[in-house]
Amino acid sequence: MENRVVSGMRPTGRVHLAHYHGALKNWAKLQHEYECFFFVADWHALTTAYSETENIEQNTYDMLIDWFASGVSPSASTVFVQSRVPEHAELHVLLSMVTPLPWLERVPTYKDTITRLNDKNLNTFGFLGYPLLQAADILMYKGTKVPVGADQVAHVELTRDIARAFNRNYGRDAEWLDLAKRALGKVPKKIAKQYAEWRKQYTEQGVSERLEAARALIYDQTHLSVDEMDRLVGYLEDGGRRILPEPEVLLTDTPLVPGLDGEKMSKSYNNTVLLREEPSVLEKKIQTMQTDPARVRRRDPGDPRKCPVYSLHKIYSETATVNWVDDGCRSASIGCLDCKSPLIDSLKKEQDGFHERAAPFIEDRSLVHNVIEKGSEKARVIARETLDDVRSAIGISYR
Ligand code: TRP
Ligand code: SF4
């Protein structure tokens, strides 16, 4: 089974360094390893801010330019806008039929966000359905790897539950058992025996690792057709054909990027370093950035662990420089401005690359428009295939 990567980001406008290190840098790498679908989740933006729509277009364009600046390439991956692929809405409706309400109510981000954003009206069907819409985004492309941060893990888990519920309900056509057995007949005897044993251990004793192992075993049987594989994988769980594959989270080690005040970097805290700053603004931002408060005077020693500048050094500097900071700070042999100087240089150098890659898109915004058009059309081809399959499994593909 080939891996497909799917991920989205809400259109919040210009991107900052926490977005870059937390997601985009990784996306730019993944696009060379997997088939990738990256999209602007503009409907998701509506779920928490349905009355603030005036900036969506601008934010989408600004964000996409920063994706490209980060190295996400429209020729290496499929880049599109969610609302330009209305099939996502149809899949959302169809999946909603098998999604029990309590599954949505108990997603941790649901109650948390309502408490956190108590000045907003989140008492809407749209907001409750947020993770279900995300499930539709992922399942639409039969995504098997979903690179997201820890805060999104629960959404991917819900997606797995929904895929399983869907397959259980609609994967059992009249001959599902016969077809599974017939497919098993095409597998070498020894493999079939292993499969049967693992299936038994999973279904009767609940040994969950056996499920993964048996799935892998089936996907190795390259002489089987996709339909045969899907049936055997479905049968492992006493289900019929596996129509929608269960995705996995792709958690990557991403460094925590502190904001200018040492808090988490976030637009709402007004403490960001954008991906593309004017060099003079960048310099100013770092020069005035929070340091260890113990260093009131130049001769006061500090503790780098209490300083967000040091966290940035660990991301941007060579070991020798990090050690120089560590020693110099503790012994007060360097001042904070000395300490920040090589950091400013590294940041500027990195940003030169960002500015360069963004330039053609800033000059001619129709290039961004073209990416959206092409990417959305490419995504729709797959989306239509998935929906054909989904509709026929449900039994509503009649004319
Ligand atoms: N909910 C995600 C976030 O806020 C964005 C998102 C929407 C997403 N659909 C997705 C992420 C599908 C991964 C896959 O960050
Ligand atoms: Fe922070 Fe560097 Fe100043 Fe130490 S010397 S407090 S690490 S800026």
C-alpha cells in the first residue's frame, strides 16, 4: 500500500517561524518522499470565525506565498484550497451518518476551545463538526500519513474510528465473506496460515499488534489486486472490504520555537518573527528580544536555560556557537547583544532564501492563483474517484 501524505493549515495569513519549524519545513521534506496533498483549510477557518471573513482571501494568498517560500513546491506536491474541492463537503455529509454525536463531543479540542475562546460563538453545528470535516479531508485522499502537531492527534484518531465505522457498515456487500475467502486462496499457503493465525489472535484475544502485522503481510502480496487486498484487510476486523484506509499521525520532532517574549510564538500574542521580515525589522526584533531577566547589567551572569534567545541558538547555531553562548552567558564574559549578533546573521541568511523563493509570487500574484487552480483540479480528480467508490458502497450511485 502506497503512503499518501495529507495535511492542511487554516489560512491565518503571513507565516511565522513556529509554523515553519513546526510544519512547513517538514512538508517541504516529505514532498520528496511521498505523494503529498497540502491544502488551505478555509472552511475550517469559518468554523471558529464565521463572522470574520473579510481577510480570508488575502490570508490564503499570503499563507500560500510563505508555503512556497518555505520550499513547498507546487510541482512536487498537490497544493490546493479546500473550498475549491466541494467534494469534501459531500464526504463530510456521508461520513456524518455513521458518526455518533458523543465521538465529536468528547474530542478534547471541542470543550477546550469553547472555554479558551469564550468571546466567540462556538455553539454551532459547524464547530462541533470541525474534526469530522478534517476526517473527510484526510479520507478523501486515502491519506495514510498525516503530519500534524500533538494538538491534532485526537482528530486523526477520530478519523480512524470513522473510517472503521464506515468500512464496517458499507464494506460488507452480499458476497464479502466469499470474496475474502477467495482472495485468501490466492495467497501462498504458508502466508495464508500466518494470516489466519494473526487474525485469530487479534479478533479472539485482542492482540492489537497482530492487526498491523497481518495488514503488512497482505500489502506485501503484490500479486493480489487492490480489491483483494482491501477485502483481506477488512476481513481481519470481521469487516468487508476496506473502503477507506485508517490514517496514522506522522509526528516529527520539531523544536519548540519561543516567541520574542519567551512565551509560545503566536500571532495572537504579538510576539512573532515572520518568515519574511524586512532585514532591519528582523534585527530590531531580535535586539529587543527578552533575555534572562537576571542579566540586568552586563556583568551579571545569566542562565541560558531561562533565555529564549538561547532556544533560538539551539535551532540556528553550530555547536561551537551554542557552547560559546552557554559559557559566555554563565560567566558574563559576553553581553546579550554580543550573544544575539551571530543569531541575527543566521536568521538573515535563512530569510534571504525565503525572500528569494517568494519574490516571483509577490511580483505576480496570478502565479498563486494558477497553483490553486491546477492543484484543486488535480485534487478533484482523486476526490471524485473516492466519492464514486463511497457512493457505490453506500448504494446511492444509481441514476
Ligand atoms: N485542524 C488542522 C489545524 O488546525 C488543520 C486541518 C484541517 C488539517 N484539515 C486537516 C490537518 C487535515 C491535517 C489533515 O491545524
Ligand atoms: Fe540570553 Fe545570550 Fe543574554 Fe544569556 S547572553 S541571557 S543566552 S541573550
